[in-house]
Amino acid sequence: MLRKIAFTVVLCVLGALLLTGVAVAEDKVIKIGALFPLTGPSAVSGQNCLNSVLAAAELINGAYEGFDVPLAATEGLLGGYKVEIIKADHQGKPDVAKSEAERLYNQEGVFAVIGSYNSAATKPASAVAERAKKLFLCGASSSAALTEREYKYFFRHAPTDAIEATEFTDYITYLNEKKGAGIKTLGLIYENTEFGKHAADEGKKAAAKIGLEVVADVPFNNGATNLSSEVQTLKAANPDAVFGAALGGDYSLWVRTMKQVNWLPKIAINFCTGYQNPAVQKELAGDGDYFMGGMSFSPELAKEFMPEALKVQEKFYFPLANQEFDSDSLQEAVMLLVLGQAIEKAGELDTEKVREILATETFVSPLSLSGEVAFEPGGQNIKALSVITQIKDLKYNTIYPEKFKNAEPVYPMAPWDNR
Amino acid sequence: MNHFLQVLFDGLLNGLVYALVAAGLSMIWGVMDVINFAHGEFLMVGMYVSYWIGFFLDVDPLFSWIASGAFLFIMGAATYRLIIRNSLGKSAMAPLLATFGLSMVLKNFCMNRFTPNFRLLSGTVLEGKTISVGGAILSVPQLATAAFALVLLACLYWMLKRTRLGWAIQATAMDSEAAELMGIRTENIYLLVFGIGGACVGITGGLMTSYLAVYPEVGSLFSLIAFVVVALGGFGSIPGALLAAIIIGLVESFTGFYVAAVVKYAAVFAVYLAVILIRPKGLFGW
């Protein structure tokens, strides 16, 4: 009888030890939420962003030689913690983003969330984080309002629409002064969302500063069945330049509709939109040529200024996404790498310590155009850089500023019947 | 004047496309009193069928609409046989929820298999072709789709009004029990109506790939507009659907240009509400 009891006790102890072991192994995981529009009108970009975060997680979790990227050479974080990405889909809807952020923090117990692409979704999701005193890292959402809230737990990599709009008008000034372009009027076409409206507001402010007259202001509902009246309104006003803020399918619809009505402005510059997505451009083929846009990554730019990004793309991103990085998705990977560095510097999984480090230190970032990331109060990356590119034959040529320029702009845009 | 004509033609062309999208929905709704929530996803599937045929076999949408129409006819009939028939007579909500579930399955299946990427067919016969009418520029692919819509709607109307099958469909819609007593196999009529509904939207989708990108969410707004067209035109009425769709196309186009693009859909729904308040059965309701 005693033998049986002893055997049972030993078995229980061994079982308990085994379970504890498993528990310890499970604890060596840092859960990070990846909240993106995986379905809905922005799903293409959302899936790219998610793949980008997954690629960065793979880079952190393994030990890889030959990459001059922080965290690549060592396995995991804090001496062996693996990063586990918990995926969540907000469908491009702010209310879903809010509830998914709550689920990620409260039920999944994530240490931080990366997301959420659409500024309209990032806004409520990061408000959840701020209330819960949890970290929220944002790669690509560009609405300036996000970093004007003075949040403590919110950090954003992308240049804001305000920065991009100023860059656009700087470029117009450059064209007018150096090339005698004679650009005097501006049209704006943008989706009627947090992102689109803010981008348009910043565009108008920047235009006013250089005396550019806004002659057409055309918001539209995203996911539209047609953009006929929108493009007709632009055509009727016939502005010299157009600033566009249309994502994915809306972008291709906009371009195709302009082709249908056989109209183009002298130049069309895009905020972070479908313009930046190589998949959208591939489908548009030659119709996408000569449009311009603000970007912080392109394969052409990376060859010279961000070679490590191309290596990461080849090894980690391409197998997942079957395409090249785009300017938006890459920034989400950067934010995970920055978070990883902050955790390493903190030496422990303490949200407050990591937040303090994020807020005060400068991070090496070979995947960013500037090579560095540092945040000001409010969470904006003060090192954020973007350039103006023009697409031709599926290549994003950098045309401004002079420092990064690798091609002369084709100006004015080649007419539809002469391509 | 040029702008007026352009806006007018844009509205007409869009309206005719809406009419064909809505025609199938209208028949199903009118005959069976079933709301097919997966109608937008049927459109999306039709577009994918045409796109992949164009992509792999280099068949132009001018011809691949036959395949997408046939595919959607079979899919519509199969939807009735496998899903709708089992949910009929259980509760009013059952077919509605069943088709809602089907819409989710179709959308997510396409999202999973084809990714959410936007796919545009390049190098189609009509790509980039335009004609000028009184200074207004008309896109030939859209014009072709609209012309097809008119012909198909005329055929559908003729079939309903002038053939024994059409009379059987109308009889089934009016009183299915009485129709059955008169020897009409209502079960077959339902199957056929679902098939025809699918074929209409399949043909539209097939043609639309010549100018519109295909992606898993493409059907969402079209399906919403189709519901408005059907309710405005009158359940089951093909001329009603045509008139309502043209009204909606014109309201959308004129409001979008002369008021503000951002309120064009709001105006569509406002007109719908106004008509429904005055005439709840719609313009030509059975």
C-alpha cells in the first residue's frame, strides 16, 4: 500500500514538475498584438503590414549572420524570449479596432500592439492602450492628429501628412522656380476618412503658405462603385496639380477613371496611398506611370540608402508576402524592431521602463531612410524622412529632394493618348 | 453643357449596370420572398471567374461573360438546392441568415485563395477605348456593359411576359399553392429563378472586369445599391428595376457633380426613402 502511495506521490511531483517546465517554457514568450485591416477595403495593405511584422518577428526570434540589423545576430530577446505575434483584424472599422485592441490587451495579454494602418482605426485603438497604460506602436498611420494628442504610450514611425504636404509644396515651389512649371492651382481628391480628411487639411494649409489656389476639393466615400462625378469635378476645375489620398482599389479606380475621361493634371502627388503599393501598380500597369507620391522606401531608394532593408526583404518578407516591401508595411517591421531594442535596453518586460526608453533614446534603424528613430513627446518620430518618387515602368524613381534624387521628373505627366 | 452631358451619360451608364446587378435580386425577392444577402458576393465570384479566364486563357471579358453567367447560374441553382430549400418555411429569418452566412463564406474563401489584392485585366479588346458624343467622353467598356444590360433586361422581360415559363414564374410569385394546384412545379421554378438571378449577376460581373478591379470586397456597395434598386423599383419588376436603377445612377451622378461627391450615396438613399414613403410597394411592385 505504502509503495503505491509513494509511487503516486512521485508521479504527481514529476507531473507537476513537467507542467511547471511547460509553464516556464510558455512564459518565455513576449506576446505582441498585430492589429491591421486584414479584411475590408484596405485588406491588401493590412496583409502586407502583418507580413512585415511577422518577418521582423522571425528576424528577432532566430540568430542570423550577415545582417547589419539590431537583434538579428542574437536569438530572441532578453536572453531567449521569443516574440509571438497575435493577429487581429479591425476590417478598417474604428469600432472594431477599439474592441480588438481591448481583446488583445485584456484577454490575450499582449505586451504591446503594433498597428493599425488606417488612421481612423489607430485613433480609438491607441486610446484603449493609453487608458490601460499599455504600449501602442504605429508604423504607417499618417494623420498628424494622432501625435497631437500628447499620449504617453503611443509612438509612431511614419512622417505625418503635415510633413508630407509641406514636402509636396516644397517640390512644387522647386518646380516653379527651377523649371518654370507655372503650377498655380491645386485640386484635392481624398477618401472621406480620418486619414483622407487630415491629409487634405494639411494639403490646404501647405498650399496656402505658397499661394497655391485650391480650385477643387473632392472627398469621396471609400470602396465606391465608381468615381465618375469625382473625376468630372476635378476635370471641370482643371487644377495644375492634384494631391491624392485614395487607398488600394479606390486608387486604381481613380487612375482608370481619369484615363476614361482623358484628363490629367500637370502633376499628381499622392499621400501614403495605393500609389505606394507595388501590387496595385502592377495591376495598373502603364496607367500608373508618371504619378508621384511621398515614400520612405522603394527598392530603388533602398539599393543606395537602405541595403539592409533589401536583405531583410529577400530573406524574411518575400517568402511571406511574395512581393517587395512597400513604404507602409516596412514601417510596421521597423516599429517591432524598435520595440525589441527598447525591451533589450530595459532588461525586463516592464511597460513603464520600456516606455521611458522609447520616449528618451535614439534607436539604430537600418530599415528607416534616416537610419535612426527617436520620438518626441506625443510619440512622433522626429527622424522620419520621406522623399518624392515618380513611378515609371513599375520603378519608383526618386525625384526630390536633391540629396536622394536618382532621376529627372517627367513633367508634365504624359497624356493618356501619348503613352 | 459638356459637363451636363457627361454627367448625364455617366449616370445612365452606371444606372444600367446597377439595373442588371439588381435584376436577379429582384426576381428572387419577388418570386420567393427571399432576400439573397450573398448577391454582392455572387457578383464578386462572377468577376473572379471572368478575371481568371482572362488571365489564364486570354479570353476577353466580351466573351468570358458567358462562362461567368453559366457558372453563376449553376451556383445560384446549387445555392437554392443546398441552402435555401432547407431554410424555407422554418422562419422568415432563416433564409436571410443562411445567405448572410454564404456571403461570409464566399468572401473569406476568395480572400484566402486569391488574397485581398486588386486585380485588373490588362490588354482587353475595349481597354482605354472611348467615344465622344456631343463633347462628352464615354468609356467603351462601360458602354458595352450598359448595352448588354439593356439587351439582357429586355430578354428577361420578354421571357417573363411572353413565355409559358415567365407566366409560371409570375403565377408562382403571386400564389405558389394555387400555381402548384394548376400543375406548375414550383420547386423547379424556384430553382430556375435562383439560377437566373445568379446568371444575371454573373454576366454583369463578367463584363465589369473589363474596367473595374476585382477584389473580395468589390460586391459590397453594389449589393447595397441593388437592394435599394429592387425596393425602389418594386419587388419582382424588371421595368421597375431598370427605371429605379437609372434614377439612382442619375441622382448619384448629378449630386456627385453639382452638389458634392461625398453626399452622392446619401442622396441615393434619401430619394429611396422619399419614394418608399409615398409608394411603399415601389414604383412597379407586383
